[in-house]
Amino acid sequence: MTTIRPFRCEDLFRFNNVNLDPLTETYGLPFYMQYLAHWPEYFQVLESPNGIIMGYIMGKAEGSGEQWHGHVTALSVAPEFRRLGLAGKLMNGLEEISERKWCYFVDLFVRVSNKVAVAMYEKLGYSVYRRVLEYYSGDVDEDAFGKFLVKISLHLVLVNL
Ligand SMILES: CC(C)(COP(=O)(O)OP(=O)(O)OC[C@H]1O[C@@H](n2cnc3c(N)ncnc32)[C@H](O)[C@@H]1OP(=O)(O)O)[C@@H](O)C(=O)NCCC(=O)NCCS
């Protein structure tokens, strides 16, 4: 059984098993704290019955006017808990929160070489809308796919009526 609950400050000291993955970015503490303070509803963690952090998602709502949207900043599931549909559940949760906030779409960036994540986002309905050159810095900079998902929200349906 897996619990999805809001991320807490102390989880920052317990999520190394998830972040040791080379495709998972580790940020400075202030970055996580900023997300916890501003968008706590967008920061959710998966926990096993014996208290192991299985994965998490961190995001936000941003933009103005028709660009008001949800954004996925980080999504990672620990290797031993992959392919159980957990990332899909976290994404569904973030999309639901974005719907409730009247967001027009959800977007994210993903490494062009990250075939597993690219496949997952495509399965979830996301499309590539641009390629950002050298978005990821490193020994060799890497491009990112900017992906987005548009959902017909209640407010759009009402406008269309
Ligand atoms: C990408 C990641 C989050 C997927 O997590 P997950 O919990 O294993 O994903 P799910 O089980 O929800 O998979 C959803 C779909 O993604 C695709 N997928 C997931 N893992 C896959 C794999 N190894 N090979 C091919 N497709 C895969 C499948 O279509 C899958 O659906 P299916 O199992 O019904 O076929 C996980 O591999 C991860 O944490 N990777 C490292 C960090 C990362 O890349 N994060 C994304 C950064 S933008």
C-alpha cells in the first residue's frame, strides 16, 4: 500500500534514496522551501507502510491570463518502486490541482535523452511543443523538450456553451 501525502520539511532529510538517481535533479534547500511555502498543494510525496519515501512530485501554478498554468518542476520515483503506476498517479494529482485552480494547461521540461520519462508523458497525453537548446547544463549541455497538456476545464466548457 502506498500513501500519497503533502511533502513535509523533514522529508528533505529522507529522500536521498529517490534523489540518488542521475536523472533526478537535487536542488539547494532554499529551492525546496520556496515550493513548500508557496505551492504546498503541488508538493506531494509517496510513502510506503514502513516509512520509506518512494517518490515525489513538486510543481507550481504560474503565468497570467491565458498563460495561467500548472508546471511540473520535479518528478521522481525510487528505482525499486518504478513501473507500478506511481508517477502516473502523482501526475494525475497535479493535473487535478491545476484544474481546481482554473489553469489552462500543465507544462514541464524533460531531457531529450530521457526516453522513459518522454514515453511516460506521451502516454499521459502530453505533446512536445518546443525544443529548448542546451536547457540542461552539465559537462555537455543537453536540450529539453517542453511538453504540455491541455485539458478541457469546466470554465472552458462554460465559456463554450
Ligand atoms: C520517469 C519516472 C518518474 C516514471 O515513474 P514510474 O512510477 O515508473 O512510472 P509509471 O509506472 O507511472 O509509468 C507510466 C508509463 O510510463 C511508461 N514507462 C515507465 N517506465 C518505463 C520504462 N522503463 N520503459 C518504457 N516505458 C516506461 C509506460 O508507458 C508506463 O505505463 P505502463 O506501465 O502502463 O506501460 C521514473 O522512471 C523516474 O523517476 N525516473 C528518474 C527521474 C526522471 O526521469 N523524472 C522525470 C524528469 S522530467
